[in-house]
Amino acid sequence: MSILIAILLLALLAAAAAGGLAMATSSQSRDKAILTQQVDAVLPQTQCTRCGFSGCLPYAKAIVEGLADINRCPPGGEATIAELALLLGKPVKPLALDCLPMAPGVAGIIEELCIGCARCIKVCPVDAIIGAPRQMHTVIKSACTGCELCLPVCPTDCIVMYTAPLLTTLQPGQSASTISAGLSP
Amino acid sequence: MSIIEQVHQRFRGGLALPKHKELTRGKPILEAPIPPELIIPLRQHVGESAAVTVHVGQYVRRGEQIGRATDFLSAAVHASSSGRIIAIEDRVTPHPSGRKEPCVVIATDGEDASQGLPPWPNFHSLEHSTLRNRLRQCGVVGLGGAAFPTAAKLTYSPRRSIHTLILNAVECEPYLTCDESLLLERPQEILNGLEIMRHILQVPTAVIAIGENMSASLASLKEAIDAFSSQHVRIVVVPSLYPAGSEHQLVQMITGQEVPSGGLPSDLGVVTQNVATAAAVYRAVILGEPLTSRVVTITGQGITQPHNLRVRIGTPIQYLLDFCGGAVGSNHLVIMGGPMMGFALPNVASPVVKATNCLLMPGADELPGRGAAQPCIRCGFCVDACPVGLLPQQLYWHARANDLEAVQEHHLFDCIECGCCATVCPSQIPLVQYYRQAKREVAVHEQRREQATLARERYEHRLTRLGQQADTNLSQLTRLAASALDSPGDDFDFSADELQTAEITVKQAAIQAALDRVQAKKQATLSSPANDGNDGESS
């Protein structure tokens, strides 16, 4: 009799454990989606692709899948690495050497040199450049993340990065709006 | 009914500080001379910088606008004497970090020719919006030290009914007597300004709050009110406790209600204004004079002759110190504002701005020394001293740990930075500096997060758009292929490959031509000296 009870108990335990495992596997994919979101929230959303992935969300997915290390985000720098380490319970590491560093800034177009080829518009990951073929383009500075992806595709090198105010000293006759149009650092 | 009343309720905490007001109390307000050079910053108020409306070489008169307000919280700036504009450039401004900001520099001609707006002595017949616009045009901002644009503060939605206007004449900060001297000498201007603001807000009663140790000013004010025969003005005498003149504490004493956390006095139906602001409102509306000067207390045992001076905005601080006889001995520390809420000026070449109420040069042992900070011993003195009811030591721990969530849970943004906690701290910890730093950190963090959210949204929208585009392209191709199959006997018998090659050749030719044009333009720009930038008539 006692043997039967023992067998029954063990069988019940095994069934419970099996059920638990099955539930864990099904919720694992959901957990991963949540974790990906959390990792993505830590990343600076520059979409600069310096990590080797096509954007911040793909990089976040790769981190969660264990395909990429946490030290591959140059614009986020040490702060982002520390936050990721805390979130994922991993040790803090220095920035990976093959991820090129990046200075914070905003792109601007030298209007005289723009030929309206629309190549920069195609590569901008956040649609921060507006213009049309054979029309002068311009950068929406409030939307620009400073990812510098538009620099190499420009055939006339008319895109430059600004880190400091554009203009602080007015020349005679210049309009007042020039100062207020200056970028804040 | 007596027009002089006592307060209903006291605020918690606060400190009874030595006042040191005798250095300048009762001295007449002197007119500071016109300096050879006026440096007028374009941003002297809380909001966005004013936009320049003048150019280098232009002749301007006193009261002429040199920068116009750009948004609701911005304020116009004006020339404070006549002369020629010699530069519009970055100069050192009175800021704790000594940072440079865009300024208009005027070489004065000493004639002080003026140009004002038409005077409006009969303001009662004017619309509120007209009067507010006049205040905006005249660049009137709060002169108590915060420099909040007055027109914005007098704008309230009709849903929030304002029932009390409080005129703040408490001047609780030690050493300062600029408001007190204005009350002694120009009570009429202040009462007129108060009437204008009462008219704009449509408020039935106005209260003038005055410190209990300001007996001479009280007498002068009472006399003026009697002469003015106004039934709508009361005087409330508040205890001389620091920070009784702080907006929220004052509202609490007068209305008996505490301003809610994160709220404004207008939530309680109250608006406060400083007495010097009232005088500026009077000058702007009734005389048509823009705000081009203010009263500044220059005091401390470190200055040879302490004075209350009427100073033109933009006067270099060094020039004023020289006018007051210069420093005593080898003292060089100059504090803008009072000893509690002021900051040490890194550079005395910076100008007086609309927010400059006091320049304090303390003597060698005048201010209590600040030794090196010791560890916090959890004595709790700061908790007793805090007039807002915060937990300064908890805030300090969390600020040191850079725990931005915890500091906000402890209501960091309700801190008024009065400095009571740091004054009573036996370990001499500069607590307020930690709170200021933490506020800044939170602001930067918020801004980064907003930018990241925007970038994420735009990135996701782009991906969606690209996906949709690919779908449409595919369906178009299918349709084209289908129609090509349907009509075999077409005149055009180019193959798809041939068409594509032709298209690419044309495109490449166009790009090459454009590149050549740019190259030519670049050459021209480089070789021409016109791009030098300094060849204009900037002399």
C-alpha cells in the first residue's frame, strides 16, 4: 500500500514538474520579447549601426539571443554598457575595439554644394532629411540623431557635423534669426 | 478696519538669520553714471533668448529695442543708454560657471538720448491684452531675482480665477535693501504699478507683504496708501524669518494654504509680484519707459562705500565696484544675490542683468567659513530647518548615489534652494549644490530619453514605410508583366535589359554633370576672398 502511495506521489510530482517546464518554454519567447524591449529602451536609439547591426532594435535582439556582446554601442558609451550589465547581470566591459567611436552632433547640409541626389535621404535611419530629386535637401535638426550614415553616401561631401552653435557672432546686415537658428551644443 | 494685519499662519522650518541690512539701510538711491561700454545679454530671463533686431554700427537710443521676445516665456531687451553698437558677440554673463552668451555691446556717447513708447496715464480704459503686450514690449520681468516674464505671470486662463494679488516686499535675504529703499523713495510708483496689475488680473484685493523689521518703509507705504485713497490694498506684516519672502512660503503665510507639490500659487488663486517689478510696470505703462535700469544693493564689509544704486542694465560689475570705492584690502570675492541664494561671480567683467538685485563683497571673516565637508552624522537639523518639509539628508544620499528615481520620489523638484539645510549642517555639507546638480542630471536624463523615444518612433515608422513600399513595388511589377503578356504586338521592342542600361547611362551622365558643377563651384568659393567673413564694415 505504502509503495503505491509513494509511486502515486512521485508520479504526481513528475507530472507537475513536466507541466511547469512546458509552461516555462512557452513563456520563454514572451520573456525574450520583454527583455528585448528593455534592452532597446537602454540603447540610445542613434541607429548608427556601429555595433554591426542594422539598428538599435536588431542589436537588442542579438544581445538577448546571446549573439552579440553588451559593449558594442559607441554613442551610448560607458553609461549604456553599465546599464546593460545591470539589466542582464553581466560584468561591465570596455567598449569593443572594432566599434568606431562617435562624437555627439547633428548633421547639416551646405546648401550651395547640394545637388539634390537624394542619396542621403535614402540612408537616413530616422527620416530626418527632407528633399526631392534635384531639389536642395535639408536636415530636421530636432530629429537628427547624429549617426553620420549620410556622410559617406554624399557625392559632393556637402554634409557636415555640427557640435557647437553654428554662428555666435553676427556680421553686419545678417538677420537676427541666424542666432536663434544656432544649434545648441 | 486697519489696513495693517498680521499673518494667519507660519510656515514650518526657516531660520532667524543676522540681517546685516544696516550697511545700506536708509541710504538714498544714487544714480550710477553711464559706463563707457554697456554689455547687454540677449537672455536675461527664464525663457528663450531674445532675437537681435539691430546690427553692428547702428546708433541706438535709451529704450530702443535691441532684441525682441521670441516666445511666451521670452522677454524683449532694450538699449539702456544711447550710443553705437560695436559688437554682437559672446561675452561673459553673470552665471556660476562664467559661461559666455550672446550680448549686444554698446559704446555709449554720454548724451543718453532716449526713445520711449507713448505714455498711457489712463490705463483703466485699456484692454488687459493691450497692457500685457505693453509689458512684453517693454521687457518687464520679475525683478526679485527669478526674472520670470511679468506678462506671462499676469496671463491666466479664465478657468482659474485669481482672487488675491500679493506684492512681495519682504526681502528676507540678508544684506539686501534694494526693495526697501524703493519703498521708502517711490511708494507712489509701486502703488500705481500694483493698480495696473490689479486691473490686468481683475483682482478685487491686493496685499502688500512687508517684513516686520522694515518700520520706516512701512510708515512711508502707509502714508502713500492714505494719499492714494485706495480701498483695495491691505498691508500684511510677516515675521522676519528666512525664507519668508520665498513665493510659496509667503502664500502659505497669507492665505493659510500650502501651494501643492509641483503646483503654482495660481492653483490657490494667488499671484505674487515683487515691489521692484510693480515699479517697472508703472514705468512701462504710465511713462512708456522700457525696463532699462534697476536698483542694485552693493554691500558688504569688503566694499569701501556700500550703496543702493539705480544701475543701467548692462553696466559692467567692475565699473560699479570702482564707483563704490573699490574693494577693501585684497578682497576679491563678489557674490551676486544674497549670501543664502546668491553665487560667487567668476568674473567681474560680466554685466548687471535684470536679475541682479545685490552685489555682495564680504569682508575677510564676515560670512561663516565653509570648511571641508565632513560625513553626514544624521543629526536631522536640516529636516527641522527645511521650510518645504523635505528630507534633506535622504535627498543628499540619493543625489550622491545618482539615484534619479529616488530623488524625485523625495520631491527634489519642490526644493526652493533656500540654503537653510546647508546653513545648519554641522558637517558643513554643501547640500544645495548636490540638489542643483541632481536637478540638472534629471533634466538631462529626461531630454535624452525624449530624444531616444522620438528616434525610435521615426525609425519604426521608416521600417513600416519601407515595407509598404516594397509591397507596392512588387504588385506594380506583377501588373506590368501581366499587361505585357496581354499585348504582344507592341511597337516598342526593347528588351527589359536594354531599357535598364539606357536608364542607368542617362542617370550617370546627369550625376557626373552635377558633380562637375559642384567642383567648379567649390573652386570658385575657395579662390574668392569674399568668403572670408571679416571683410564687412564691422569696425
